Amino acid sequence: MEVTEKLARFAVETSYRSFPKPVVHQAKRCFLDLLGVALGGSQQPLGKILVKVAKDFGGKPQATILGHGLKTSVMNAALINGAMAHALDFDDTHIGSIGHPSAPVIPAVLAVAEWKGLSGKSALEAFLLGFEVETRIGMGLGPKHYERGWHNTSTYGRFGAAVAAGKLLGLSLGEMKQAMGLAGTQAAGLRLVFGTMTKPFHPGKSAFDGVLSAILAQRGFTCAPNILEAKKGFVETLGVHSKLEPMVKNLGKTYQVLKDTFKPYAACLLTHPTIDAIIDMRNKYDLRPEDVENIQCDVARFCLDSAGQVEPKTGLAGKFSTYYCAALALAEGVAGEDMFTDRKVLDPKMVALRKKVKARIVPRFKDTEAKVTITTKGGKKYSAFVDRPKGDPRNPPTDRELEDKFRSLAAFVLPQRKIDSLVKTIWRLEKVSNIRELIRLCQ
């Protein structure tokens, strides 16, 4: 099956007018969410390190680093914005492909579109095509790819960034296949580094490599044109029980962006069913930490695989601790970015409450499912089961809720007037003649 060519042809031949209105609107929601988390993440230590590197080593002033106003090379801008977009681990998630699809793609789109002075409509078009290709590749790879230790956002993200950048650069079919080949041969990213600055570095590097792949392909750089399906190619080498068919099934008829999840909590997505269940019981039964004897969390297998840190020592590690997230949900009734600090994670009261949390895997549970049982000191038991956590495509946030999330994060770096203008600009992005209008508002 010539999967690489089918996906490349889809990207080259599909235009903005092919997308249904709900798909375009969802793309705007992705831009709103991703720009918010990138601006919020722009002041994180990893962002400051990367900005200093860009200053020290230079690059033509082609594209802007969000929240900083510094102009650097198109590839460096994609790298730094991509890393900042995932710094808070608060960006969107696509369950079917086990990854964060917007973080590698939107930074690549913004960098190339700013460099070339392209329109908002072109940016939306490129984003949707990159998103569709990368998530389909992730779905074909299947869960074993992730289980083996690969970070899907990083491996498949390069394809999304390359396709999106290639669309903006007007690549031909042959060039797009070369760009995908270059993206595939650079694919990397290991889950071992979760909980460090290198996890968010992954989508940044994917954006960098994707843009580089598209530029090289446009200039005649050669690679294997069948990188996905060929023997010793991407799927055979990095996949386990992977399948090519899901990558192209109903291509152009169904859109994976409609299955995207937007996080209401600033933690690993797999902790969200647990957080939802505890907040629900906290509010319904007026439960408080001092009332509780223990908290039993029954979760899906991947939950403890990804978020099983029993004794987190930092705010970042707390995002990957079902135990801390459960304690936080009960103690505060919220799980926003300001709740994941080193001080909060190490607070003696939070540590004591976290130690009351037990978690076990229920093999039949899906990744969106959790059951939590809280036992009080008086012997009462309360239980809640969640299968459609907040943010899930079956329980999506409203536009207003996404705006509120954006505003809370953008406020770390922008004044209110710019935040208001940004929100309005994103909702009318298809009418923006030059993406630089959007970029100017992000400093």
C-alpha cells in the first residue's frame, strides 16, 4: 500500500474550501488553546534557556519567538515556540494517536507563514492537513509504539510539521514525499525523559525538523519517497503490530481534529478522569482532606504508565503523578497551572494527603475511564466513575471556556488589551490577510 504517496497527495491536493465549517472552527479552537499554553509556557526556565541560545548563536530575523518578541531564523522560532507550547503539558491531546498534535504543527505553521507573509486562511489550511496526517500515522503505529518507550508527539509530530510547512511552501507531490521521508528518518524522542525539560523539547525539535524537511525538499534534497510503508522504513522499524490501513482509511471524509481533547487541568491527560471524579464527590458530599481516611483510584493501564510517580519532588513531576493530582483535586477542587509548583508539591499537608492515595490498574478500563472511592474517617464510602472527562470530544469545552483558559495563561506575559485583540483575531483567522497581524499581538 503506497501510504506515503496517498497522504502526500491528500496534503498537496486538498484546499481550504474542502473543509467543513465545524472542522475549520475546531482548527481555530486549536490555535486559541495552543497559543495560550505557549504564551503561558514562554516564561518557563526551558524557554529562557532556548531564547538565550537563539540570541547567542543568531539566525536571520525571519520569525518571532512568542511572548519574547525576539526574531530569529524560521527553524529556531519553530523549535522554541514548539517547546514552549508543551512546557506546561497543558496542550491538546489526541487519544487515538496517543499524542499532542498541535504542539509540533502550529509553531511550524506560524514560523513559515510569518516568514513568507502568508494569510490566516493558509495557516488554517496547513494546520488541518498537518494535524490529519500526523494523527493518522500515530493511529496506524498503534499503542505498542508508545509502550516501547517512544514519545508519539515527537515521532509522528515531525510528519505533521513537515506536511504543514510543505503546504505553505507549495511543495509538489514529489517534493512532499521527499519532505515526509526526511521527517521520518529524523524521528526520535524517548519517554524516559518525561518529567524533564526534554519532554517539551520534543515537539519543538519536531517542528524544527519538519520545517527543515520541507525547505530541503523544496530545494531538491532527496530521500526515500516511501518512508512509511517500505521495508526498513518508519513503520517496520519503529512500529510493533502497526497497521498501514488506519493511516488512509476515510482520508478526506473524516477529520481527526474533531476528536481532539482540550485539557481543563494542567496535568497529564490520563489523570483527568481521576481529577473529575474527586472534584465531583468533593462538591457533592462536601468532602475535605481532614475528613478522609483513604482514596482508592482504579485507573487504566496507561495512566500509571505515564502518570505513576508516587513521590513527586517538583511541580513538573506532580503533573505526572496520579497520587498528587488526586490529592490536589480533593484539597483545592481545581488543578490549574498555579497548582503545580515545587512548593505546592512539597507542602507537608499535600504530602500527607497524597500518601492516603492508592492506585491500581483495571485492565478493562479505557484511557478516559477511572473509578475513585473515598473512605472517610467515619467509615462512610463514596464512589464516582468517569468515562467522559471534561475536555474529551464527547464532553468538550465551550468556546467561552477555551477563551477563559487562554486568557488565564496569556496573562502571564500580555496586557489585557492585547489578549482581547488576540481572541478576536483568532476567531476571524480566515479573514486575516497576513499572519504577522496575529504574531504582533503575541509580544
